[in-house]
Amino acid sequence: MNNSNEQYIGKQLTDNLFNHNGVFVLPAMTLLSSEHIRLITQHRIILQPHDVIQLDSAAFYQLAVDECTEAMETIFEQFRYTKSKRLPMLELKNEVIPFIQQVSEKNDFFGILAALQSKDDYTYRHNVAVGILSTLLGKWLKLDAEELGMLTIAATLHDIGKILIPAEILTKPAPLTDEEFDIMKKHTTLGYEMIRDTAGTTHMQALVALQHHERMDGSGYPFGVLGHRITDFSKIVAVADIFHAMTSDRFYRSAAPLYEVLTQMEDSSFGKLDPYICSVFINKLMQSMIGNDVLLTDGRTGKIIMILAHDPLRPLVNIGEDFIDLSKNRSLGIVRVIPQ
């Protein structure tokens, strides 16, 4: 029975679901996770094709990310008002992680990126976004399934210490003062302690909360450690964290254009970010842009037709009859990618 229901994971219920005794099980429009399927199977219900609708990719990403964001907000708020300082790992593993893994399986970078753009819930959506982006990056780095599962949880919890930072600092519509920034920085050590003190987590996951703002050249915080003392998980999450922060509208500044972000990240890989992890991330993102139009610095528009491994940000571009290799033609550059 179980297997026949599992094919419906990621689909949406059309109507309220009741068991054979008329007991209410799940509401209409629920996006089915593996946990929902387990519940349905316990009630001895066998789903039929007419019980669900298949969402198109964009709608699925949007709904999954929205639901994860709402669940993260609920989890954060419940935690904020409980005396226990242990994280609700069960809720996280049941309500958030399965959807993050499902979205990450799609490997459709631009479709996913659209759903990650924050509305007015950056604080919560950012955790989900970094969970998804880190999971994608972990796959590209060929982590095994067990490591990937641990990374997804670590990345989703990387900013958990912000629960204990005053809301007026988190949502301030202007750059922080030095004093406010000193308070904000404490989210790393607070997050480390919270994860460390919660059963069912690992030291590696706690270290990601502590180290995701550390940098290879020692210029990060809270301890300014050098690259060889930063864990691989922390280096992966740092890349995802920076990318999502720079490509999102924030309280005090607008999102930067995607290509500009990648250029800045490549510059940062010479010192601040891990150069190998950063190059894999940039390469994969550029690969997913093949076929997209780009605006060049001379005002012309061309189409990306090939990414060059040695210089992924300077691809082969087709303009009319011409093929321009930007890696050899250094006077020309890409201003921005034109979304399809």
C-alpha cells in the first residue's frame, strides 16, 4: 500500500481528505510530503489519481518554498516563546527538510531561484534558500547521501541564532551601526550553542552556525580563523549564504544583478571564499544559463552557447553570424543575463 501512495509526493490534494470512518486527515491544497504520505498510509487510505493535482514546476517551487518559509517562521516563533532552549528538530525534519530536498532534486536553478526571492519575509525565507542552495552545491560537489542530509539540516539552521537578536536590528531599513553590528555578529555563537545543546544534531552542524561568516583569509567573524580551520560544510554554506543575500531585496538595499554577483563572488574566491567550492558553484550556474540572452558592455545582445571551464564567467556568445569568445576578447564583458 505504501508504495502506491509514494508516487504522489510533491503533488497537491484537491479536496479535504477523510479516512473510511469519516475522520478528517488532511486539508485540501496540502502539498504532500513523505510525512503526509506516512500519515495517509497509517489511515489505510489509498490515494487515486483524481485525489491530487500535478503542479507545474514554477508553482511547485513557489508553494514548497512558501510552505517551508511559513513552517520556519512557526518553528522560530514557538522556540522564541518556550522556556526550553532546545530546537524543535522533529518539526524541522518533518515539515521543512523533505520539501527542501524535493526542490533540490529538480536541479532547475533559475526556476528555483525565482521562488527564493524574498517577499517581506527575508529572515525566514533566507534559511530555506540557503538550505536549498547548499544542498544543490553539496550534490555538485558529489557528497554522499548521508553527508548531504546532514548538510541540508546544517544549512537550514545556519542563522538560527538570529532568534535571539532583537527584531529592530534584524529588520533595520538602513546599514547597522558598529554597536548594532557587534550584537548581530553574536548570532553565530548563539546559534552554535543552541544546536550544540539540542539532541539529534551533530557538532559539524553546530560549527556551521558558528563559522558561516568566517573567511579563508581570516577576515571573517566571530573568531577570524583562517581557511584550514573552517569546516567544509561551513565553506559550502558561506557560498550559498552570500549568493542568496546578494541576489535578494533587503530592508536597506535592492538585489544586485545576477552576473554582477557571480563576478564579485569569483573575486572573493581569491581570499575570502573557498576557491574550489566557489568555482563549482559559478560553473554550474553558468552552465544553466546556456541558451539565455545576455547584454554586453558594447550594448549588443547575444546568446550564451558554451561555457568555458577555464573561465566560466566569460563564455562563448553568438551574435548574428558572429561567435565571440569573451575569454579571449577581454575588452567586452557581460552586463547582465536577460531572463527567458
